[in-house]
Amino acid sequence: MSKKDDDDRKVVAENRRARFEYFIEDTFEAGISLTGTEVKSLRRGQANITESYAAAEDGGLVLVNAHIPEYQMAGNFFQHAPRRPRQLLLHRREIDKLSQAVQREGMTLIPLEIYFNARGRAKLKLGLAKGKKVHDKRETSAKRDWQRQKARLMREKG
């Protein structure tokens, strides 16, 4: 993805905990099949993907347990279920590659962020991840603390 594409996107929801809990091996950009009220809720910046994951079902990938709240302005007739499974839109080769990695290698598909690209389409940044052990998490936090302390020392020295 070029630098220009990074500037033109509007991030709606981010899974900040994912990089602490998992080693992210590879990332993919997927479209999401949404209803009208879901898109309007996303445009208002309302979404939570912290506890969600992607799974292979019926020859495709599905985003499970992502919370997009109801759009209050629509009334009761046209509402969606906030935690319904949402179809992810990827090429067949990518779907096959990801589902094989999950089945054979024991990896997990974690949503990293939901955003709108420059053309106004809702996209999901999906990470192919492997879970961290407790000692890996301690090592990550120690490394992060050292980087913070090193930056503070460099700032004080000039």
C-alpha cells in the first residue's frame, strides 16, 4: 500500500490489543458485506472489533462477533443485528490460503482495523496471526518500556 493510500483512509475501529496478544505474520485487506444501517453506524465512528475474529464458513470468510451498534435514526424497521456474522470479500486464492493456514498451521485471523478507503468503501485490515505465550508478552512489554526510557534519556541529553 502506498503512502498516499494511507493518508486517504478514515479509521473507524482499531484492535490495539491484537499486536500485544498475537504475532502478526501477514496482513490482508478485505471488503465487508454490510447493510445500509451498518454503513451509517460505521460512518459515525461506532464499532468495536476487540473481541472479534474471522472464520472460514461455506467456502468463504466470515467476520464473527464484531459489534456495530444499531443506527438510531433509522427507527425499528430497518435495523440490523449488532453482532451478526458479516461476509468478508476476498479473492478465492486468498480465501484458500487463509483457511489452509488456519486449519494446518493453527493460526488465527484477527481483524486489526476497520476503515473507509479513499473511494468510500468499508474495508477490514485482517491479520494472519499466531498467539503469544505469557513470556512473549512480558518480553514485548519490557522492550516497549526500554524504548520509552531510551527516548526519554535521549531527549534529556539533547
